[in-house]
Amino acid sequence: MSPKVAAHQPALDVVKMVTLVTTGSVAGSLLFKEPVQCQAIVTQPQASDASTEAMKAALRHREKVQPEQQETSKKGEVAFGMVLGLGTGYLVKKMMKMALLMLGTAFLFLQYMAYNGYITIHWHRLEGRYTRSFDVDRDGRVTQKDLHSKWRIFMNLLTHKIPFKATFLTGFYLGIRMG
């Protein structure tokens, strides 16, 4: 590494951290605002004074109890989804790096063995298996559309039946960026 590149490396780390903190603070201020509470308009005709009083009492009780519970659960949901997504994204990126490292090592080893005459590699068979595995639209080629489709299947697997998909995916994206 040249001295110029080495000198700029810490500056890039600082820029990444400032960007992450700025994004987090902006997202936090948007996500943790007070929730807007709307009351339903009663359009039914007034039945009796007793039912009206009961409805008013129920609304007063709901106003006292529910906002505190809803506010706490929303903040917990955001934090929980963000943390899960961050950890998952970080793990996925590290696992992808490890898989690519193993793939590259295997390729070098196989090429070395083939070069020295120990083995014969049938590349057309390996390419056929690769195409069958990743060619979703079955047109005989692996395109960006095919990879995008596989990525969507993976994202659907990760977000299946979780109520905090948006915060999870935000954390997942940040985890991939950090990893």
C-alpha cells in the first residue's frame, strides 16, 4: 500500500462513522416522534344517556392507558428490529466474504492440481450446475434479473411473519454496510 493510500484510510473510517451517526440521528428523530392519536367519530344516533356515558368512560380510560403502552411498544419495536437487522446484515456480509474466500481458494487449488496434471476439470459441467442453480427464468443465462429474484427470495425468508420489516431491513442494510 502506498503512503498516500495509507494516510487516507483513517479519514475514510471517520467519514463512515460520521455518516452512520448522522443517518442514525436523523432516522431516530423521525422514528421516535410522538404518535398521532385519532379518535373515531361516532356516527350512530344517540341511543341513551347510559350508553353515551359508558362510551365516554371507555374513551377516557383508553386515553389514559393506551398511549403509554403504544409509545413504549413502538420504540421497543424500532430498536428490536434495527438491532436484529444490524446483526443479521453484519453476519450475512461476513458469511459472504468467507464463502467467496473459500471459493477463490478452491479455484486456485483446483487450477494448481489441473496445471500439474493431477486432475482434469470439466468446466462445462460446473458451469451447467451453476446455471441450473441460479437461472430463475430458465433462459439459459444467469442475469442480474435472476440474481435479484434470488435476493428477493432470501429477503422474504428473513422477513417472514415479522411485524417490523421496515426497521429490520434498515438495520440489515446498515449491517451490510458496516460488515
